[in-house]
Amino acid sequence: MIPTMDFTTHAHIGRDHYRTEIRTATLDLVADEPVENGGTGQGFNAHELLTAALGACTNITVRMYADRKGWSLETIDTEVTISHGAGNDTTHIQRSIRFTGNLDGEQTARLLQIADRCPIHRTLSNTISIDTKLL
């Protein structure tokens, strides 16, 4: 059985429009809105963070698998686009992946299967519940 893992981030915003400081146990980063949306343009917007998480997780998961197999995978490039339906009631995520290296068709097909097993892909593909409470 795979143990459960909990991840916690803390997001803080003051009076700045809309610069948000995000902290994890080990790192800090900034989220913001672009200037044209009233922000300061000092960080990723929330959708960029979401698509970045999927792209990074995909690449890391595929890299780990290829390295364990000893396959000649040189690079992985993943592009993720998110779009919403009218009223934001539906979401479509398009992920495109390019592998470079000395890989045959079976290896490439297997790496695409492994990409779907990255933890962020699995999170976004399964039921999500969000409980909100006051701190």
C-alpha cells in the first residue's frame, strides 16, 4: 500500500494588488496577476501554477521511469494548456509531450502511459473535494 502524503502551502496577501507570497516547508514563491488584470506581474498567475505543476510532475515522473529502465531518454518537453467553458463550468487541459533520445516505438508508448501516472495528473483526473474553514 502506498502511504498517503500531505502537502501544505501557506498563501499570504496584503494590500498589494494581487501579489501573493506562497510558502512551503522548504521554498517560497510569488503568485500574482498580470498588470493588465490589475496585478503587479511579479509572479505566476494561479492557472500558470496549475499547468506548471502538471508539466513538472509529468517530466519528473517520466524521467524517473526512464532512468530506472536505463533508457536513452535525453530530454522531455511538456506543454500544458488549460481552457474553460462558458461560465467556467467545464475545464479542458491539453498536454503535449516530446521525447528526444534513442527510443523505439514501444518505449515511447510506455512513456506516454507513465505520463498519465504522475501524481498531479492522477489528482486532477480523480474526484476532488475541497473543504474550507476559517484559520
